[in-house]
Amino acid sequence: MLFIFAGVLLVWRGRNIIKGAGMPEGKIIYIDKHGRGSVTKPLFSSRLGITGKPDYLLLKKGMYIPVEVKSTSMPRKGAYRSHKLQVAAYCHLVEEHFGERPSYGIIKYDDGTYKVAYGNEIEQDLTAVVNCMRTDMSAANVLRSHEYWNRCIACDFQTACGEDLNL
Ligand code: SF4
């Protein structure tokens, strides 16, 4: 089982910026108070073998929309690929849990919101990334996949990984 972490994925140019810094429109449904069954635990997908819980759910026109809140400004070129895949994972979890597929999810940044369309392309990308992560998790040795020294500084695996860019 994999938990969804934004930091393990890479950067992808975005195009679906929603203007404005306010909260997205829709009725907020806190996931642990949802009417159609109590959901106090993280959502689980048996198909992908992932688990996670969005920061909150919106109910808009009968559709449940996961929202991920970031405490940073929106990247200049739109949401990072890692953020979009994280929201795609929540869309997948929401679909499997509620039996209804959201057509999009939302990233709420400090200064605006970004709409992530949940179509076949990003779902396939998500499946490929999850499979790749699972393969890496069972591998004896995994090479570093980035050149960001500041990512290594904040990493909990610095002492064990042997690929730390600050060494
Ligand atoms: S310390 Fe190792 S595991 Fe951590 S981010 Fe750097 S390369 Fe990745």
C-alpha cells in the first residue's frame, strides 16, 4: 500500500488555472462527517493499492470534488506535476469510495486555485507512477531521480540513502 506524498513526483507544466485566491465554490463536505457512511479513516483503493485523504471534499452539482490545500503560492507556470498527480490520486480514491467519478479536483494555493482535470490521460499517468513506485520500493537500490539539493536537506532518508546531494 502506498501513501500519496507530493514530494516523490516531478514537475509538470500546468494549464488549468482558476483565477482568484478565494475558496472554490461548492458545499464543503468534511470527509469524516459525510452523510453516506462515516469516513473517518483514509480512503483506500483496492485497484491501485493506495490510500489517502484529501484536505476536504466539495459537493458541487452532485459531484464530490477533492481539494488539496497547499500553504505556498501557486507556481508561476501552474501546478507542479506532483501536486496534480496527488489530486488525481484523490479523484481516484473518491471514485472508488463513492462510486462516482469526479471530472476534476482542485489545488488550493495561498493565492489562487488550480483545477486538475481528471481524465483518462492523467489516470493512466497516475497508474504508471504508482506501479513505478511499487517497483522501486521492492528494489534493493534506487537511484536519485532529481538534482534538487534543497529537497535532500529536508529529507528524512538522508542518512540512509547514499545519494544525498549535500554530501
Ligand atoms: S537524501 Fe536521498 S532519498 Fe532523500 S531526497 Fe535526497 S536523494 Fe532522495
